[in-house]
Amino acid sequence: MPTNALVLSGGGARASYQAGVLQALADIMPDLHNPFPIICGTSAGAINAVAMAAHKGGFHQAAFDLSQTWRRLEVEKVFKAGWMDLTCGLAKVGASIFNDGVGRNQPLALLDNSPLRELLSQVIPFSNIHQRIEAGELRAVSVTAMSYSSGESVAFFQGAPDLQPWRRARRIGRPSVLTAEHLLASSAIPTIFPAVYLDREYFGDGAMRQVAPISPALHLGADRLFVIGVSANRSPTHWGKTKVLPRHSPSMAQIIGQMFNSAFIDALEGDLEHVERVNALLKLIDKDRCQQTGHLRAVDTLVISPSKPLDKIAGRRVRDLPPALRFFLRRTGATASGGGSAVASYLLFSLGYCNELMELGYQDAMWERDTIERFFREPC
């Protein structure tokens, strides 16, 4: 039988969109108890992935509980955003120039995400991962982070004993017992959140240097992928669109926003395009010759991604942030008028923004209801 995998990309607060899609999937297919024996995530998508993998109940209950967690989420539960907190973060980064650019007591970061560590420990029962693997309910769960030492993309996976580690160009798979530290490492956006020390190395956000986001799922044995992205750019309707002429030079936030988009979005879209091309080529080869291609195989994919630009939603929702963070973002141009609302879209862990993205994800999945039903009821 074909093996399904759930692939969740990164994107900070944008990952709330994934919770909406998963809730819709549970409502569309209420009879699905365990549709994804393989679950892979990166950055904030890694948090969603492990939350689903560690849940003891069925898929419907796991999706519901994940959505409830996002619905109750506020900035203060992810990082400290007071005036003193932001001032201290800026001061530490500035003081690092007197210490060879290195933090004196802890890794450099503008924001303190220690509240996130506490939240993860409360809502994710990590010990259940091993129990579900032993029971045969879960094949593997993977979390990707970037090593600051080697620059490699490391997929930490916990799975069945027969799964083997792998090494490819700039990416490796490493068996591990997943903990909250792996999730903090995978979601540690450079300069924004502190790097995490794991296995005698420092790790940062998994979306950085991740050239093949789909690779972990394939190495773990998946041949059918359900992918939830966080960008509307993949739709051909957005290609070649005439952009609004700029009214000023790029703001600081606009520059950083494009860097974030490059890391969190572009690699996944490029990898999906590569899979689609390989599938098209394999269809042109007869079955006997297809078997001679070795590890190459057709991979069925279903991608759900936002139908609306999340940047615009974030531009409207900056007002929901705590005063200190709102002031900081506006001064750097992280607003619709400043052209840098993409940055805000990654940090807007507010009730209004996350709930709006969840509703969008639910609606987008419902629009694809027929496609989703075919994907799960007519396996290739």
C-alpha cells in the first residue's frame, strides 16, 4: 500500500494556517483515523508536526486540539515583547560588537522565546511519540534544523528501528529522540530567536539552507505527500503580475521580509516543481525501464496553500501586537505602507491574526474538498 506523509513548511505565525487546513481535512474525512504514518515539519511547521505525531487520539481529535492551541495563542506565550525585553535584546546585540560579535552569556537574539519552551512542554506529550511508533500507528516524525557549524540541513527523525540515516548534498538525516529543544532549534529564526545547543552543535531555523524540504519524507519511505504551504505565490495566477510601483526605496523590514520569504517559501515551491517534473518524465517511460531508474519513483502530491496574500492580512493586524513590538515594527517599515508587512506576518502571534489565518486555511481546504476526497479514497 502507498504511504502517505504530511509535510508542513515553516513560517512563524503563518503556521496557524496549517491548523485550519488540518481541521478542515478532519471534517471532510471524518473516518480517517491515522492518515499520515509519516509526518515532517520545519520551523513552526515542525511544532505542528510533532503536536500531531505525539497526540494519542485519532486524527480528528489531534487536529481539533491543535486548532484550539492556536486559537488561544498570544504573543506573550511565544516570546517576551515588553519595552524592557525589546530594549535588552537590542542592547545585547549591540554590545556583541565588543565581544567579537558573540553573546556573552547566551546566543544572540532580539527576542526571548523562553515562554515558547514552557508552552511546548505543556501541550506536547513527547513520550507518546515512542509509544505510537511501537504500536505501529506512526512510522516516523521528522524535524529539520540548520547546523551553524556545518551549514547543513539536519533532519532529526524519530521512527521505526529499520529506518536508516542518510547523507546528501548539504542535508543529512539523523535518528533522535525528539524533545522541545529540537522544536526550538527548528524554529529559531536567525537574529530573532536564539540558537539552540544540540548534539554539541548550535542549530537555527530549519528553513535556512533547506534546499529540499520534501526530501525527509521521501527518505522515510513516503510516496504520497499532503503538503500545506504558507504562500499564495505557487498559483500561476500570481506569476508575472504587474506590481505596484514603489513609492520609496526598500525599508529595512521589506528587505528582511524578502529574505524570510526566500528561506521559508521559495525552497518548498522549487522542490514541488522538481517533483512534478520527475513525475511527468517517469510517465513517459515504460514500466520495465522505469524500474531501472533505481531510487526514482513517482510521488503523488496534493498541495494546499493560501488563496490570499498573508502579508496583506498581517499589514492590517499589526495593531493587535503589544505596544513595544508594534512600535518597533512600524519604525522599521513592517507595515503595509512601509512595504515590509511580510516580517510582521512571521511574528504576529496574536489571536486576531492566527484565527483569521486558520479560517482561511479551513476555507481553502473546503474549496478543495473533491480533490482531497479523491486523494485519500483513490490511492495511486
